[in-house]
Amino acid sequence: MREVAIDRSAVTAAARAETADVPLLAAEGLSFHAGEKRLIEDVSLMIRPGRRTVIMGANGAGKSLLLRLLHGLIRPSEGTIVWRGGPFDRDARRAQAMVFQRPVMLRRSVLANLRFALKVRGVRGADRLAREREALERARLGDLAHSPSRVLSGGEQQRLAVARALACAPDVLFLDEPTSSLDPASTYAIEKLIMEAHSEGVTIVLVTHDVGQARRLGDDIIFMHGGHVAETGTAARVLDAPRSEAARAWLEGRLFLDPSRQKKV
Amino acid sequence: MDSFWAIFSEALALIVAGDADLIEIIGLSLRITLTAVAIACLIGLPLGAMVGAFRFPGRTVATVILNSLMGLPPVVVGLIVYLALSASGPFGPLSLLYTPTAMVIAQTILVTPIVAALTKQVVEDLHLEYSEQFASLGVGPLDRVSALLWDARYSLLTVALAGFGRAVAEVGAVIIVGGNINHVTRVMTTTIALETSKGNLQLALALGVVLLSIAIVVNAGVMALRASAVRSAYA
């Protein structure tokens, strides 16, 4: 089981080394409109391989929507997404995984939830069994493998959701506020899983409102405001010395309304 | 009132004695109904799941049609099947008219829209919950339908039960295409209608009691199974 994990990390690390200069994911001129409302407008950004990128911003800034666009769950109204310098195709989607704010648990056992994900990703035989065991260990849910997933606590469900996503061996893991409804102990457990995954070579893209979490987990910050990218930079720089008024106001706990952007909505 | 209880007592005596005619009629009724419900589930479950889980042009029209067909008048279905199976109809050479097969066909036509429409609703609700996870994992159409049907299995038991209720109580269509022939196509509902008109109320009432008992037992069984699933958090 351990061998499988080590092999996968090694392969991922090798792939990273080969493509170190190429952004893992790049969005160019990304927009998303719902009727007349421009929810995301002209967003261009790069996700570098092996980095932990945190997307922050006020409620309604478009963070979760941007995450869904980058993961391909929603088609952009305009703009393109480039994966490893090439098209964002089926293979690109299969190299990604996502964890949602509210974990989606199939009406099955813990083990069956893992098995389903691996089965649809085409993982069979001994490899599947090894990954199931590894995921159960990773989530510390081995004793609950045959329990219905929906009776687990919120923290256990989210650990299972993260372990299920990582069992698919993604190059990039998207997380949409995965700890927003969890207690500190469960939050710590999720953050630990994220850091372990990162140490194995998985690129992390995380949406959070929690400044402390952004400091703990983030290498880079993308700060969103009104569907636009207000500011990007290293976590230390953006959180300690924000350059945009939107980021500064949000970090100071002030309400910031940009009149020019409000008119467009 | 005394005569009612007298008839009721005689009806119960028929059931307790295991009257051969009674057993034959009950057996044929269950065979036809269960076959029709099984076929309706084979068609209606995946059909309803596909309409519930996928977005496609004409989906609203398909939903309206499915919902409308839930209220199909049995005698109209009976008449259409009769015309199709009669000697001059397109399926006349198969000689299926006045056979249990014809009754299965009529009941299947009546039950399939019920199963499909109710399945669509159950699956649509579940799919709302699962859709982003499925999209993230890249679940293909077949895996999506089978996963939704499996995870909704306890709710779908109730759907099958609704189909069973419709089929087992049906009289209009089966009397037209079956003809209510003794020892061939005589089922509980058609016998109740015939025996009541003949004044043989004991047999009619005995069959009525059996029909009600079957409905209660099947409902109780499904409810117990569903309650057990809810307790286990699988429903």
C-alpha cells in the first residue's frame, strides 16, 4: 500500500520537474454571465504546479464560481482555460479532483463511496484495493469502513471526501471552503490532509474566508472582488500589505462597495 | 346487516378451506400483476432515471407526457390493446387476445408511465444532490443512471409499490383483453365484477378480502424495509 503512494508521488514529482516552467492551469479572459449579471468578468490567472493557491474574497465575490470554472464544472461564457499548456480536455478533468463545502456522500458505506470514485476513474484490481486501504488510513476511517457514510459526523464526512478525492491521484485538488462548518479539531485534521497531499506533489487550490487558514496553507493568494481578480501575490505579501482597496477593506473588516463595479451588475 | 355478516362468514370459510377456484384466481392475478410490474420496472426505472438525470431538448415535453400518461384510462388502454391484438390488428397473427399475455401487455402499458414518472421525480431530487460530485469525478451516463437507481433503491420500492397497486386493482383493461374466461384469464378483479353481477357475493367478497390483504401485506413489507433503510441512513 505504501509502495503505491510512493510510486505515485514519484511519478507526480517527475511530471512536475518536466513541466516546471509551464503553468498547471491558466485562465485567460474568463467570464461567466447569468443573464444580464456578470458574475465573473475577465479573469486571467495562473496556477503554478506544486503551489498552494488560496482564493479569498467577500461573500458573492465569485470565489466558488471561479473554482467551478477552473475545474470545468461550469462552462465559461467567454475566455479559455489551458491545462499544462494544452487544451482543457477529458484527460485534464481526470487529473483534477474537487472537495465541496458540504461533502457529497453517496447513500452507501464509507468503503463503497471510495470504491465508486475509483471505479469511475477506471482504477481496477489490486491497485483499487490498495488505494481504498490507503484512503481509509489517510482519513483514519478504517474502523468505519462498512458504516453508512451518512451517519458519520461532519468532520468524518469531510475527511472521507478529501480522502476520496486524493484516492483518484489528482495533480490538482480544488477545495471549496472545506472547513467552513467544522470545529477546530476537524479543521486541523482537514488541513493536515491537505498538507500531506501537497507534500506528495498535489497542487492545491483552496477557497476560504479564514485568514488564519490562508496564512497556514497558502503560498499564493488570489483576492476576488465583484467577479474580478482584485489582487494576486504571495500569501505573506497580500495578507500583510494588501495593495488593493478591496483586499485592505476586507482584511480590516470594513464593507467595501466599488461603485463602478456595482453599476455593471 | 345480518346478511352481510353471513356472507362475510361464508367468504372467510372459502378462504380458510383453500377453495381450488379461489386459489387458481389468486395465483393467476399475482402472476399477471407481478410480471407486468417487473416489465414496467425494467422499462420505467431507467427511462425515468434518464429523464430525471439528464438535460436534453424536449425534456419538459417528455415530463409532461409521462405525467399525463399516469392517468391513462384503463378501458382506453384495453381497447387499444384489443384492437392491436385482434385478428384484424397488426399483432393478430400472434393470437394473444384473451390470453394472460394480453393482460400482462395491457397492465404493463398502464403501469410503466407511473413507474417512469415517479422514478423521474425521485432521481431528479437525488441528482440535484449528486450532480456536482458526479461531474467532478467524470461519471459517465450509464454509471450515473445505475448509481442513481441504486442509491434511490429504497425510495424506488415505493414507486414499484404504486405500480403494483395500480396493476393488482385494475379491471377495465384486463376484462377487455382477457375476456374473463374461466380457468384461463379470470383474475380477482374481473371475478369480483362477474360474481357480484351474478349474485354470488360470497366468492366476490372472499376475493375482495384477499385483494385487500395482499395490498396491506405488500405495503407493510415495503414500509418496514424502507424504515429499516432510513434507520441505517441508506435511504
